[in-house]
Amino acid sequence: KSKLKTNYIGRNIYYFDIVDSTNLTAKKLAEKGEEEGTIVLAQVQTRGRGRENKEWISPKGGIWTSIILKPDIPAVNAPQITLMTAVAVAKTLKKLFKNLDVGIKWPNDVLIGNKKVCGILTESYSRNESLEYVIVGVGIDINVDINSFPIELQEGATSIKEELGKEVPLVDVLCEFLYEFEKVYEKFKAGKFQEILKEWRALSKTIGSYVEIRKKFGKRIRGEAVGVTKDGALILELDDGRLKKIFSGACIHLS
Ligand code: BTN
């Protein structure tokens, strides 16, 4: 704990050797009135959850954590928190592992090269259009053997261990992440989301690539990613030159 440089993020930690999902546990705590900044941390998750109801494989060696936040913002701005978190993760990895090619894939996957090293699952709960609390779930594959994953997941995924060929101290990465997270969250609460977006753009691997967006029900849209709007929606230039805003969907880099 002495390595932790934050004021309130991660000052209360609920640690579990094994838990179903840190997001679920954090939600239960938040329902009981747990304060902002408390985190849930697990060594292993048995039912780690990813986006779109996918499973998130969470063996020993990863950072599996969920942060409870209570920002005073309109519920429609909740997606900004996910973008902000990706910036915090990417900055952390860049700072600690200078040789790695760290970047962000829209909206919020952190990549090394073109492989995913971190996923973020933000779940917000609101009452009367205002946010009651937000759970920010972060999974970073640190000392994880990707070849222990189901074969279909191996190709697109990597870990810090995989990239460096050695294990790194997990707690140091966690403390640095919480520190970067608090800094960017303070900026966010001060109404400086545009500054955060600037950092996001600088870290983005999506802008400038030709991408395919896969929406629900099999709908696909292709185009060149040319920017993000001030709320973080992706701006695509379609093949016929029209611009289209994309608010959600899975993004695949084709170039
Ligand atoms: C994604 O699909 O990219 C998001 C993955 C989020 C995984 C993290 S691990 C900690 C937290 N608890 C969960 O059950 N999921 C998130």
C-alpha cells in the first residue's frame, strides 16, 4: 500500500483470492452505500464479464479490478468515463514499459501493437437521469499466459509477460494505474473532458485506419476513421465520401 500515491482511488480495497466478478461485487457494495474511490480487486475471477455479455478470462497474473465512482454528471455522459479510463491505462503502460507500442482502439481497448492487452467494462446505474454510481471494471493481462486461453481468443490477445518475455510486479502496475486514473478523473470532474479527448486522440491507433464497425444484428459499416466528436463518438469517412458518426459497435482495424 505504501506504493499507492492516490488520495482516494484505491484507499479502500476489497481484495479476494477468488470471486465471481469484481464488477458484480462492486455493484453490491455501491448499492450498500460504499464511497467513491473504493476498489474491488481479485486474483482470479470465475465469471469475469466482458462487453456484449462475453466471458472475460481471468486467471491468476492479471489485474482484475473495479472502481466505484459517484460523479455528478448527466447519465448520457457516462461513456466518457470509459474513454477516460483507456487513457489512464495506456498512459500507465507507456510510462512503465517504454519499449512497448501501446495505443487505444476505439472506443476503449488498450492494445500493444495490434493485440488487445486490456478491456474496460463500465456499468452505470442511474435514477431520474442522474447517475447514482458507476462501476469501472478494468482487466489488464499482465503476467498471463495467452496460450492458456481458448484457441479462438489467442490470436487477438497479448499480455505484458508475452511482450517482454518476463513477469513484472503486478502491484506496481496497479498502483501506477490507480494514480494515473485519479489524475485523469480529477480532470474529468473539473469539466476538462476535451483535454482528455486530446490525449485519447494522441494515443489512438484507430484514427487514420480503415475500419469496419460491426453493429448488432450483423450490420457492418466500413470507412476511414477520421476523428472523434466531442462526446467520443467515432467519425468515419465512408467510401462515398460521406461522414458518419458511430456511437457504438465493435471496431476492427483493416489497415
Ligand atoms: C471487454 O470486453 O473488453 C471488457 C472486459 C472487462 C474485464 C474486467 S476484469 C475486472 C472487471 N470485472 C469483470 O467481470 N469485468 C471487468
